[in-house]
Amino acid sequence: MKKYIYFILFILLVVIIVGGFAVSQNGRNASQVQSNSLQNPFKSAYQDIAWAANVQKNLKILKTDLDGVSNAANNSNYTALAVYAQQTVNDTQNAIQENDQYTVSSKLQDAQKEWRAGLQDYNSAGQFLLQGANEVKNGTTGAENLQKARTLSDSGTDHLKRASELAGIK
């Protein structure tokens, strides 16, 4: 989780630097051109900051969901596991929809795509986890769906790591 806070701080630093550079470059242009040119860098910087804040908000929600999944699984509480799996599905779907509302700068586009891919994997993992938990509650093994959920969750984590690397956070 600490890496993701650094991810947000890095994004804010990049936005400030890019915004300052854009202002100094536009100072050389005529006033009308300057006015038009400044709108795009500021709009892009705003989108970057807003997206980063949205990522931070959704990381907290996702962490809560995954902590619930982990605790329920460790305690073999398949009723609670189904509840947290459904929350994961709902929360990742919401996060995907929110993510798609942002148009970030070219420097963050690949990180945004990796974030989205991670959310999609966690969403699918939640769906398989829900199926597996319900199968176990109904007296069948559910092992196949639980294994698919684990594989997709691992893939989601890999996407989040790549997103932070693409944003310059190691």
C-alpha cells in the first residue's frame, strides 16, 4: 500500500513539473496563442491529479475488500467470503467506470491502462470467488473456481505493480 502512496505523490510531482514547463514555454507565444496553449496543459494536469486521487480512493476500497476476502478464506467462512467477493465485483466495476472518465497525460496513459487491467482481473477474480464460495456452501468443492480466482488476483496484482513502475515508482 505504501508503494501506491508514493505512486500518487510521484504523479503530483510530475504534474507540477509539466505544468511549470508548459507555462514557461507558452510565455514565448503571442497572448491569444498563449491562452489557448495553457488550457490543454492545465486541463491535462487537472485530469492527472484527479485520476491519481481516484486511484488512491479506489485502492483503499479494494484493500478493504481483499482484506475481507483474506480473513474469510483463512477462517473458512464461505458466507462472508461470498459477501466480500460480491463487494469486490461491485467495487471494481465502479472503479473501472470511474477510471474511464479520465483522460490523463501521455506520460500516465500506460499506467492508467495497467490500472484498468488490474481492476478487470480483480473483478473477474471476485466473480470466480463468488461462484466458488457458493459451491462450497452448497456442498461441492468449488476448487476450480477458487483456483481461477487466485490466478486472476495474482494477475491483477502484477498489473498494479506494472502501473506503479510505469509511473516511475519502483
